[in-house]
Amino acid sequence: MTHFLSDLSKGVLSIIYPALCEICQEKIDTETGYDSLCKDCINKIKTLEPAPRPKCSNNINVWAVCGYEGVAKDCIHLFKYNNRLNLSRPLAGLMSSFTDKNLADKKFDVIIPVPLHKTKMRERGFNQAELLARRLAKNTNCPLCTDAIKRIKPTISQTGLSKTKRFTNIRGAFKITDNNAVGGKNILLIDDVFTTGSTINEAAKTLLKSGAKSVEALVLARGIQ
């Protein structure tokens, strides 16, 4: 009876306050499994060819799910800067689908999100890479570690910086805090957007120097050039 009443109340609320797509504001059929993005808008996000490109300077593979444009760009902006945290579900869902189709033959020991500096964390209130990584880890049954690497340098925003200045800005920004979580592990590093690769490159370099067996990176979107 309790479950029946709960389901009934949810049904009534969905009629009075229907879930609306964050992009087009159309009513969502929640049978799709998401309450923030409609099927039409999800289908507008075109996944990229499953090629590990572009590579960082340390030659690690970087996989990108989609281009940073159109609906994908709008979703990431709303998620990252407008606190639309419910978008983490469909966005992580895209990453999970990409992983299942293209990275199933790769055996990762742990998923690690690129960390934010504590100052940025206080300002934003959440780490977008960690939210995506948490859902991805759950969807793929791969262990998650959020405290093996720390961001110790309060870098300025990378937006608007040249490629050279981005790499200089991020240099020395990370420190390993748990060698046991990294040593000898095949790591999948997670971030939301790849532009020049400076952040991914520096984080991967730090992990490898601390004994990681291998590092590959998966990002939700990469800049279209």
C-alpha cells in the first residue's frame, strides 16, 4: 500500500508539474529514464568517431564522446555554470554508452576525475568531472577514486589563454595524495571538456610519475577545430 501511494503521488505530481527538457522546454516522457533532457535533444548530440584523438604531449589516448557544439555545448554550460546538476544523468549516460561500444576491450582498474582546486570547489559547490565520473563508475561497475590526486595550484581560468599559456598555467597544479590508489593501476581519467589538452596532460603526467601503469582519458566533449 505504501509503494502504491508513493507511485500515485509521483504520478499526480508529474501531471501537475511535468518534467521539462532543459534545452527545448518541451515536456519529457520520463519513460526514457531522464528527467532533464528529451529524446529529441539527446538525439541531436552526435557522437564522434571512436578514435583516440587528439593525443596529449605525453602520448596518452584521449577519447571524446562528442563535439563541444550545439546541444552538447548548451547542456555542458547549463550543467557547469547554471547548476543544472540533473543533466549529469543523460551526459554520463552518453559517456557510458560510448565506453560500452568503444572501450569494452580495455580493462581499467579505477576511474579518477580531474580534481578542482578547493577555491574553485567552494565557488562552484561541485566538481562537474566528479559527478560525471561517479555516474560512469556506477554504470560500468568500475571502481571510483576521488582522493588519489589533488589540485594544489589555484590556476586562473584557462578560457581565453593561448595554448602555450594554458600549459604554463596548469604546470605543477596536481599532487598525488594516495600512491596506493595509483601505483600499478590502469587509470581512466575523466573530464568534461578537452580544448588544448593542457589539464588532462598535466594530470596524466602526475599520475604516471607516481607509478600508474597506464592512463587514458575520456572527456564528454572536445573543442571543434
